Amino acid sequence: MPELGSLVSKVRSKNAGPFWLTIDVFCDDPTTYTRVREGLKDATVARLFGVEQQLLKRFDIPALNVVKFSVPRPVVQGTRADRDMHGAGWACLLEELQID
Amino acid sequence: MTRVLVPAGALGLGYDREALERGVANHPDIIAIDGGSTDSGPSYLGRGVSKYSRASTKVEWRELMQARAKAGVPLVIGTAGTCGADAAVDWLFDITREIALEEGMKVKVATLKSGQPKERVKAALGGGRLHALPAAPDICEAVVDDCTNIVALAGVEQVAAAIATGADIVIAGRTTDTAIIAALPVVRGDHAGAAWHGAKVGECGALATTQPNSGVIQIDFDATGFTIEPMAADAAATPYTVSAHMLYENSDPFILHEPGGHLDVTRSDYEALDGRRVRVEGSKWVPGRYTVKLEGARIVGYQTVGLAVVRERRYVQHVREWAADIEAKVRDKIIARMGLAADAFNVEIRLIGMDATLGALENRHDVPVEVGILGILTCPTAEQAAEAGKILNPYLLHHPLTEDEPMPTFAFPFSPAEMQRGALYEFCLNHVMELDDPLSAFVLETHEVGHA
């Protein structure tokens, strides 16, 4: 199974304020978008980011060929345990996820 | 119709100078630029300081003051000095005064301060007028008392009041990213949904175009929508770049909460007018209760960090157990020799090259060539953190994997290998505060600076 990052044009994660993280998966075309939308399961994504599934917000946006997830930040920005002030590193987890 | 010129996503980031000239020549009604965000972390708000250098800020601000004088319109900056604390407003005001004197300009400056006295926030908390947003930390009066700075995010009402003073320059403390752009279109009666939506698209400058680094964009607001056009010759706005911008740093790509309501772009329609301009209509502004979001930061300890690099293959292969052993030994020694309680301090070693970015969520386990050893010590006082750093130092230099082997020595990149980080700040508010009068929680003043 290929890694998500090899199928799409970009996976981006960013802070959405200090308490939320948002992850955007940009697909190049509707075929890839459909494959990614079907292949990304909420339970898998929640587990990947270490958050409870009911806190995961998901937006499938066909007009942009984008699948977007938002989660409460795994660690609040800037706290002692935070390792990534801008939250960009979390994208790697999704980028390297193998999907059907 | 209102024409807003946005020179860049933030003051200090730079922009295309020719594009700025083109924008000024197009007769904007106002020049608006953002000065900050929470994105660089709580230390800036906690200390009330800017992340960008004073020298860079002064160079760019001088150019914008010159552009303003040429255009003969107001120049507005929101979230001055990265964090928008009162001290950051004073900092930029000071720079403004220097430039005005140096340039022989006479300008009227309005300052809009967003700093919140603790008593006001505690009164709101006690009166049930403070409401937690999703994923907000628990707060109580003691948390509010601990804050070194609390700011409220101003909306269009407060920014518009500052513009209405007739000021040439408005230096605003913390505002929402959008308020400085939306303010003039809203008060002039342009379409409210378009005003907020165009402001959201424009708040990062040219990020919503094909040439993000060019900075400068122009947004025309009118009775039914807005039109965005980048000012750099080689940049283009497309329906994709404009609509995709709602994804950026937003947890919800269709709804944006602002003071006094929310923006809904679910039914927005994006149309290419030509190869570089996009027209947007159908955005909706939904009025609601008047609240302002609060941000606060407090000190939760002081830190010393130490850095060493392990290159020897056997140590790299066993680096986790080696680091865990150092953590345990340093912890014991801080308790035994400094007399700190076990729960009063924290010792953490992050392994750069292994999992320093993702921690427990990391799922790759390759063996690297070398590993950076970042020791982080957090103590109640700066003096204790410095002491703890000196306890860590010899372990980072010489700690053997087993007791019966020759003493190893690891690479220290400098002397000393430990650095005082100062205070560790945390964001401790993610709440909105109800206001009956939007202006009641903000301080607006005008000043004449420079000389003709």
C-alpha cells in the first residue's frame, strides 16, 4: 500500500490557534480525492494524533479536492511538553500513513 | 466601494516594493497590515514583546508610513508587536515617533490598547460573562492573577472607532486578524459577509495568491461582494487559491467566529474575472452576541537547556536507555543536593534524530548517524534552573552506558553547553468575554507626533 504523501500534492498541518491543530490533505484531482477520502478512516486518523475520535472534526471538500481534519492540539502550544511550536511536524504522521 | 491595500501578511515579513508602489498608485481608501499572531507561542504575549527585530520593523514601517503619506489615507496595523499587548503598542508608537521626526512628517496617531486589567476579567468570570471555547483550559481567579498579560481581540467596532478619530496612523493592540481589513468596509456599508470574508482572505497578504512572498494585495469591497487582486506583476489570484485560503490555520474552513457574530462561507461563489483577479459573492455575516476573545499568558517555571551530540555508534544504538538513565540520575541529584521536591521540577531529555518532533506519536524507528541530546530542565526559579543545568552538564559530557567501560566524551557544540532560557510561559485562556459596549474594554487615545 502506498503512503498518502506519494498520492497527494501536499499534506500540511498548522496551529489553528494555540489549542487546535488543523491538517489539510491537498489532492490534485477528483479521482485521487475520492481515493483519499475513502482511504482515510476517522478512527485511524484520531489514533495517529492520539486524540479521542469524537473530538476529531472532518471536512471533505470536493470543490477543492481537499480532506481536512481538525483536532484539539495533542499538546497545547508552548506548554512544557510541546515539541513543535507551529504544529507543522504532525503532518508527517499522515503523510507516511499507508492507505488503500 | 472601499479599496483596501494589504502590503503583507505581517509587518516584518517583507514584500515586493514595486507591488506596493502599484497598490498606492491605485488610490486605496486605507492601508491595513497585521502585526502578529499567537503562532510563535506564548512567550511574546507573556513578555509583551515583538518577535521581529526593531531594525527590520522600523525599515518596513518607515516605507509604509511613506506610502501612507503618498496615498493620503489612513494606515492601520493590528496586533502590533506580535502579541498586541499594551507594551508592544508603546514599542511601535515609539518607532513611529522616531520615524516621523526623522522624515519631517507631522502625523496624527491613534493607539488602541487591548490589554485587560485582571479585575475586569475576574469580574466577568464571577459574573458568568466569561465563556470557555472548545478545548479551553480550566481557569479560576488564581490563573487570571498569574497572567503577566491578558489581551482582548478587538473587532471592527473598536478599529472603526480608531479610524473615525481622523488618525493618519492607527496602532492597534490585539485585534482579530480580519478586523483591521473589515472595519472600513463594514462602517461604510459594504456587504458585511463580503467584508469579513475578504478580510480573512487578505489577512495573510499574498498567501491567497500564486506568489505568496510578493505580499501585496488589493481588495475592493462593494454592496454585493469583493474582488481580490495581487499587486505583484507575476502573481495571480485564482478561485482555487482564494477559496483554499479559508483552510489556512482555521479549524473550520466555512465558519469564522468574530466579535458580534460569525462569517459563513458555505455558499460563497468564487469567479475568475480574468487571469489574476477573483470575484467572491454569497458570503454571509450572521450577527450574534457581542463577545471578544481573550488571550492570556503566565509564567509556569524557568528553564535551562543543555545540548550535546552523540556520534559513537554503540551509544547511538542504545541512546534511549542511556538518556533515561541520565534523566533518573539528574532527578535524584536535584532532589538530594538542591533540596527540591520531586514534583517541583522537571527533567526531560529529547533525542534529536529519534523522536524530538513527535514524541510518543513517532512511529518510525530508523537508527540515525548521530543523535542530538537536548536536556530541558524546568524549575520554579531561574537560579534553580541554572543550578540544575550544572548538575546535568557532566552527564551530557561523560555518562557511560555501563559502569565497567572507559569514560566516554560526547560532543559539546559550545562552552558552556547549557543555556538559560528564562521564563517558560503558557497560554492559559481560550475564552470569550461578553461586552455590552464594544468600546468599554479598550483604550483609544490620539497623539500628534513629528513636525512639519
